[in-house]
Amino acid sequence: MNNEKNYDLIIAIINKGFTDLVMEAAKDAGARGGTTFVARGTGNKEMGEFFGIAIQPEKEIVFILVEDEIKDKVLLSIYKGAGLETQGSGIAFSMKVSDVVGLTPLDNIETLDKE
């Protein structure tokens, strides 16, 4: 499959209850939306002391698929809005996505099937 655009998946892990901070920051930078999961962290006390933050076990994870040309802008915006220095106390990272379906009209998908 060859997509005309390249995409990255941004994953933000934040304290429970702060997904709005992530999504507002991401949308301000051009992202359209995301998917949220409830999670439980397993960080240890020493990690919290090293970073100078309180480790809370209740977490939320936000997946945001973005075009790669806005990835850096979205990551920076999330860092400023919900990073370690905020109440969200979050981290975010990105991963390259090799194939994407569902973001294009059905006509384009059908032509991919014939290749």
C-alpha cells in the first residue's frame, strides 16, 4: 500500500483526568482528534524521585494520528500543554506509521485493492 501522505502516531501518557489538556494542545497544533485509553502505570518511587514528580498509578493514554509534517508541532504543543511540568505530568512520543486505511474516500481504497 502506498499512501500519498506519511503519518506518525503520537502517543501521550498522562495522569488520569487530563486528556483534555492533551487534545486541546494537539488540536491547537493541527491534529483533528484522538483516541483515549485508561491505563495503570507501574512507575517506581525511585523514578519519581529522580524526575522530581509524584508517580500516580492511574493514567490515560491518548493516540493521535497526524501527518508527519505537523508531528513536531503537535508534540511540542502537547509538551507545553500537558508535559512533566504540568498537572497532567505527561510524556509523549511518536512512531512512524507505514500504512493507513480509513482516512481516504472508499474510491481510493478500491483502487489500492487492484494493485
